[in-house]
Amino acid sequence: MTRVLHYLNQFFGGLGGEEAAGTPLTLLEGARGPGNALMRLDPEIEIVATLVGGDNYLAEHLETAVDEAVALVAEQHAAVPVDMLIAGPAFNAGRYGMACAGICAAVENRLGIPTLTALYPENAAVEVYRRQVTILAATDDVMGMAEALETMARAVSKRMTGRPLGPEDGLLPKGIRENYIASRTGAERAVEMLLTRIKGGSITTEYPMPEFDRVPPAPPIEDASNAVIALITSGGIVPKGNPDHIESASASRCGAYSIADLDRLTPASHQSVHGGYDPTYANADPNRVLPLDAARSLEREGHIGRLFETYYATVGNATSVDQARRFGTEIAPLLVNEGVQAVVLTST
Amino acid sequence: MTLRFESCTVRSLAEGAMGQFERGHLHVDTEGLARALTARDARVVEVAVNLVRPGDATRIVCCKDVIQPRLKVRGDDPGEGVVRLLDNLAVVTCGPIVGFQEGIIDMSGPGAAYTPFSELFLIVLEVDVAEGLASHEHEAALREAGLHAARLIAEHLEGYQADSEEDLLWDEQPVSPTLPRFAYVDLMLSQGLLHDTWVLGENAVSGLPRIFDPRVLLDDAVVSGNCVSACDKNTTYHHQNNPVIRELLRGHGRRWNFVGVVATNCPTRLAEKARSAETAVALARGLEADGAIISKEGFGNPDADLMMLIRGFAREGIQTVAITDEFAGRDGGSQSLADTTPEANAVISTGNANQLVQLPPMSTTIGPLPDVTRLAGGYAGCLGDDGSLEVELQAIMGATNELGFSRLSCRGI
């Protein structure tokens, strides 16, 4: 027997429609709605309790509501231990999907209780939680309830036997890449793949190309002579000694350094820590990568209003796109707050 | 024209008369070798020669190149004649860091599984160079020292018995008109200082793309002169034993026709990249290839060259399979390449180089261990007080080799 705690919203939990969407979290004994169907599908599943929460209650205070949910689950678990928490299915419902995935993530991470939920693959919660939560594929609306419950019932039983779930179980990809040792070398696999391809057979690429995040450039500045301009580089130019220990590759750090009193960089003041190129020429004249000298001339000649007093630097070498995106989202609001209108980004 | 490899398989390695080889026992005069290397090059100040065996509790840092000692005993031109080679053995150059992107070889423990060189007997040259030497001179001094050492070790092989021989047959093989025609595009790193590859003595920055007889490339035509990250640096050893050429020769005339190799380069300017890619595709089309394997070296910038080649081949209706590694972040959650193209729909992955590995301390270390914190794949604090390391696979020699030398791969979960 697998003892399950089930999370449902106010509607599926039988407390009411949109008018009841503000209902706080409530722990009810036994199964409700879809939970009854789940138990009929697999008699090994016993739903010991159902946690019900209103869509708005969760959406409006997700963080504290998730804390409350964890506390209620912990209480139930202490009284009668549960083997698993399942949430939903929530299909393509926005508020409900976030609640299901958020509660699963918190319960699994903080209480160590296995969890799973079922969502439409394009539910916004999938993108947010897929790396940490077991999310099964569901259709976009309640018409797919029976199918979703069957998928969930099978996954509960497989997960309880300790076998890992895969795409064949309806598991949505976590979107992460994992190394493994193949049975043949890369060269052998390449030649076999080419032969299969030429003969018209079906092949599975080992790395499906991602969709690139193309950012439309901001409109040009109409009057640069009054604009505040900042310098940012991924070319690894840092104050001598690399005070923030920015890595020569796969950078996890990005530094902010003052250039307020500097007219140009010198080999005595700055250096490159970038691992992807021979730094001889960057070290001999760091302005080659971070063009402070040229920017100061433009400032003196009145082509730009003012150079911002801080520059940001990291190393682009092997640095993941996720990290680079994080640096960007951290730096941009700081610059906007300081009235910076444009940035010169230099790489190598 | 034939090329014959006569292998002398090394089963033990010991101090002794230089290059003496009998029944699998190779002897090396370590002091004599060190003296010879310092005597020939003023840039080389000190050389320590270490003999290392598979399974040793030994860590070698910061490794620059790996070379298989060979001697041409008959014939003059590359790609023909008789070559005596020491199988199961390599020369490794190491020492203080030159350009951030040298690597680690662990001979045992969890790190050993990620480098093919842990399975070989190694003659390790720890080289110190003159103070104040520019980094490209430092690189050149070590590259030449390694090649010279390999030469000295192999020099006496003609006088000893080889234990196996292999004829590398290529143009003699009947080419069946019913079999598909496969070309190999060997994309070599060539971006200037510290990112160079040498082909028949010429820097690959110029003179490529060009068609080669595959046997020429296996016959010591290609020398590594670069400091890309250790994981996907094609060492001289990898070129000497290019696994794509080996694999294509194996099925040549039986399962496919191997029509030749197009060696091409990775220029640093966009227009030159486009020109190299177009020329490489045109050369393969001239070989009437139905399909092509494209290998790679390094990451980031060369991703653009790879994608241009794939697009170019797709335009010509020539099917491709490309070999690349991935930089998907330590958690595997980032996109893996710096450039992509929709036509790249047949890709072999040789692993996520950002994956972290824990390497326990070793009783013997060759080379300056603290330099590891500055290696690509290491970081400040990656070296424990006890000598243990936490590094990305990026820092391990050959871990994600993009000629497809090893078995590591990567999948989505």
C-alpha cells in the first residue's frame, strides 16, 4: 500500500469555484474528487488526506502559503507517515500549476518526501520548476483528466519501486544535460550515425539544438553627447591581483570596479584573467580589451556626455549562458538606476 | 604507396640504456634525456624526466602535449613507408602554467577514468624555462622539447623486434560504386598565438583548407601547439591516432568509400571563417562525398566554424554528422554551445565539460600543483590542503575529446 497525501485546488477539492478561490490551506481527511478516481485506478494507492488551497490564496502569497503547506504536510507525516505527495493534475491552469509545483518542490526539498505532479508541458510552472520537480505530461484542460490520472497512477507505482521515471512514463524532461559513458567511442558513434543517415534510417542526435534567445537591440541613443555610457567586458580585464577571484574559465563571478580616477588602464593597474586567449597583448595594454583610453577621449571631446564611474568585468571563456544571463539581469537595473543610457560591451 | 605501422608494445618502463626495447620492456636514460633537452635549447633551463605507469598514485599537472614516439625506418614522404612506433606509451610535457589551458592527468582514482592517457606508460618531462620568456616562446620551447624527446626515445627502435604490424591500405582498396562516399572534415584550431596547430610543419592559420590522404595525417603530419582547455585539446597523440580516420579506414571499401580528408582551420575573422568553411565544403563536393564527419577542437569561437560548415554542407545536399562537446554549466542546465544552426540535427556529444569531479590526493605529484587553481576548469579554492581537487572535466586531458577518441557522452534528462 502506498500512502499518499494529495494536493488539490478549491475546485477539484470540492470547496467551490472562483468564489472560493481565496480559501486558505485546509487539510481534509481521505480522498476528494480526482483522488477517488486515482484510488480506483490503482488499489495499492491509499489517499490518507487531501490538502486543499484556493487558487488566489496560493497565488497571492505563494511563499508563505508554501511554508504553511510544508507545515501541514509535516504535521500529517508525523501523525501518520506518508510515502508520497502528489499534486493536481493542474493541466494548463496558471495559479494552480504554480501551487502544485511549488508545494512539490518545497515538500521534497525540505521534508524529503517524494512528490509528483502533472501539468501541460507549456504551463508556466514547468519552466520554473522542471529541474527540481517530477512533472508528468498532462493535456491542456480537464478533458484529459482520465489520461492524466492513469499516467500519475503508473508513475506512483513505478516510483515507489525505486525505478527512475523516463519519457516513456510521461516524465517531462528536466532540461538538464547529464554525462554518461557510452558503449562506443564518439568516432565510432559518428560514423555509424552517418551511415544510418545516408541509408535513410532514423537517427537521434545526441544534442538537440536549443532555441537561441535573440534579443532585439535597444534603439540608438539620439544624443550621445548628453548620455552616460558604461563599459562592460567579458574579456577578463580586472584590477591587478584579481581581487574577486574571477575564474579563468566558467566564471561564476562578475566584478564591479571603479574607473572614476583613471584616464587609462596600465599594465601596473590592470590585467587579463581570461583563459581563452594569449593574454600577452591584453596585459601589455589592458585598454585593448576594455577601451578606457578611447572612451576618455570621446568624453573629453564631448562626443559622449559622461563615462560611468564603474565598469563590470567577467570572463566569457566557457561561461554558461545561464551564468551570463544572471550577470546581465543583475547589472542592468543597477545601471538604469544610475541613469546610464548605453553600454559598450567588449569581448575577445 | 603503402604505409606500414610496426608496433613495439610497451609492457614495462624502467631506467636504463636509452631507447632499449626488448620483449615489451622499454628503457629510458632519464638523466641523459634531460641533459640532451637542456643542451639543445637555451630557453629550456631544467628538465626532470619521470617514468610513470598506469595505476600509479600519480597526478601530472599542468600537461601541455602528449606525443607517441615513432621512427620512420623506411620511406621519406609522409603517408608512406614503414613506421616503428611505441604502442601503449607516450611522452608528456608539463610544468608551470603557460596559458591557463593545460591539464591534469591522474594515473589512478576517479580522474583516471576521464583521460585516455592514464592507460599508457608515460615519460613525463617537467620543464622549467628561462625567466621572462614570453608565453608563446614558452609554449614553443615545450612543444619542441616534447617532439625532440619522442624522437630520442624512438631513435633506436629499428634495432629491436616489433611485435605486430599493420598495413594502412587506402587507395589500393577497390572502391565500390554501390557504397556511399564519406569524407572527413578535420576542423583544426588555428587562432594565432597559443591556439595553433602545425600541419606538415606549417601553421594551420594559413594553407588550409586542403585535401589530404588520410594516411599522411596519421603519419605525424599534425602537431598540437595550442593551449585550449585540456578536455578538448587535440594533442599530437590524438592526431597521430585520429579515431575518425581510423574508423573510416576500417570500413573503407566494405561499408563505405572513404574519399579523403579535408583539413580546415578556424580563423579569427568572420569573413575568413566564412571563406574557410565555403572552401572546405567545395573541396568535399569535389571529392563527390555523399556524407561527411566533422570533428572539432576547442569551444566557443570554433562553434561558429562548425555551424558554418554544417550549413554549407546542408546547402550542397551533403549529409553530415558533427562531433562536439558541451559547456552546459555545472548543473547541466544551460545551453551547451555558443552557436547553433537548425541544420545541425545529427550531432555526437562527447560530454559536458563543466561537470565537476572530485579528485582525491595522490602520493606523487609531477608539476606545480598550486597552478591548478588558475587552470581553465579550476578556480581559487579548488585545491584542498591535503592535495585533493575539485575541478571541472574541462581541466582533465582529453576528457571530452572532439575527435571522438573516448566514450564519454551526454544526454538530456
